Amino acid sequence: MSQDALNFIHEINTQNDCLKIKVRIVRIWKQSFSLDMILMDEKGKKIQGTIKAKLIHNFERFLAEGSIVVLSNFGVAENSGNYRIINHPCKLNFYHTTTVKKIEVFDGPVYRFGFVKFHDINNKKIGDEFAIDVIGGVVSCGNMDVYDRNGKEGKWINFEMQDLEGKVVNCTLWDNFAQELSTFVNANKNDGCVIIIIQFARVRLWKGIPTIQNGLFGSKLFINDNLKDIIDFKKRLISKSGDSSSQQFSQLSCQTIYSMRDEFLVHTKRMSVDEISEVRKELKCVVLGTIKSIKEEEGWYYLACRKCNCKAIPKSSIVDLEDMDGSDSNDVNDNTLFCRTCQSVVNSAVPRFKVVVRVQDGTVIYK
């Protein structure tokens, strides 16, 4: 097939559908009513393509992310609707007559990013009509929250990215993207800069502040991948800010935070009262029982050491004081608190609730 017989994406319009194009499938995803994809030609131009559900079985075996195909006899329609990813006036529709031929040669990029400036995002110059590409270093990362979404588990994580101009933008990743970032940060806490590319991201407003998010479909996340754009960004970051920037970007950590219900009922071990009596080491568990009485004489709270949360007691109540700090017990102020766990004076204690109860379940009564 000669190169002259092929067209390019910029030539596609609604007035001409007698075209033949060679493209790389950059992204592909299935919905209940269609199979959608993002196609890129050898010049790096992109366009969306759609196959209706009833035709998916005709083409699915020829289409895979990263593969190269020659398409012909497709339809061209106006790129309208509420969810447009590519800023192209047209999109492709596959028909019964559409032909797909897999080939190996492609003289174009694997990815072609169109990065936008964080300054433009923060100044609301970038709308949410189409998807965008962003690159930056992660400067802060929150915990991943797990929540209930109509009976299914949902996840989200907030973090901040900074570009080479020092501009910072708020970001939120959802579901599998949130899990991917959380897993990476926890596994690579001290491995230097975390550079991220979000391809086909969306800009949303949260309380009037622009926030970068992954889209419902189409988005792709790259974290410290061996891509030229990430390698070049990291080199320019270090040359611009020095090694100190690596320290700033590398001190990250995050945890998984479940909803109160899931944390209490799903992710915590359940035990009976008689099982607790056999426990020999500290653990967290849930007991389903009935409170039979409250030991009011035990008090409702205690003063705790801020370091370890253990009870701080008056120093004067310690019998062998001289062995602990080498001082004479007669010089001790009765109001001074001491932590036996930390073996140190507690200068600032914090009240902690502690209610002693007697609980009964089907096995035994336990204090």
C-alpha cells in the first residue's frame, strides 16, 4: 500500500467520508452501548472513533490498545455530545462495511502529549469541553478514601502537582487511578521525585477552584514511566531547582481511609467476649454485646502522654523515684506528671476518654 493512498486525520470532515487512514489505537474502552477509542495518525493528530454495541463483535478481535490499523469505509459525524475527549470537529463511526487491516509499520509517535500550563488552568483559561494532558511533580498527597457508592466501593485521592514554573494545581483521582497512585507512593516513599502524566484529563471546578481529574473514560495515568517527557521533565526540574527539589518532591506518603461503617464492621476483626479473655497481645476488634453496667468509680477520662497516649500519673505517686531520675522525692512537685512508658516527665498532657463497662454476649460477662 503506498503512502499516497492514505489520508491524515486533519483531512477528515463531514463532507468527505471516502477516506483511508493509518492510525495507532491510543486508548480503547467498552461501554454497554458502544466500543470507543482514540486514534492517532503518524502526524500525531487524534480523533475519536465509535462502534455501536451490535457491531462490536465484528471488529473487536482486530482492535487492541497500541495496535496499528488501516481503516476505510467508515462514517464521519459531527463530534457533538456532552463527553468529547478530542478537540476535533468530527468523529468516526464504524459501519458493517468498514474495513480494518492490522499492520506493523507506523512512522509516528507512540504518544503525543499536548501539555497545558498550570497557570492557564488556575486562571480558568482551560474549560471542560475537551480532555487535556498535564505533567508535573507530586508535591503533596493525601490519603486514599474508600466510600460506598450505591452499594459499590468507590475510591478517591487528592494531591497537588507542580510544574517547572513553580505553579501548583489541585488534582483528584478516582477509583483505579486513585488506587494506582496510592500503591505507587506507598511503595516508593524514598525513591526521589514522583512525576506524573495524566493523559486525557478533565478540568472540573470544586468550590470555584479548578481541579484536574481523570475522566470517566479515556484517561491514562503515567507515574515515573520510562517516557522521554517524564525523563526530560525530571532533568529540567533538577537543573532548575537543584537536588533540593528532589527532597521536596519525594517526601510523600498516604494511607487508605475507609468509611466509618466499613472501618468498623468490614475491616475490623469480630470477636466474642470469651475470645477476648484469651488475647495475649494488643489488637483491634469488634464485639457485639450488651452493656450490663458502667463502672462510674473508674472515672470517665484520664490524662494521657501526647507521645504514646498512655496514662500520665502524678510523679509523687511513684515509689522508687530516685531510681528513675536520680533526684530526691522530697523535691518533687505533686502536680508533675510522669509517663511510665516513655520514662519521662509529661509537660503537656491531653485528656482521653476511657469508660469502663461490663459487657455480656452469648458467651460470658467481661469487664
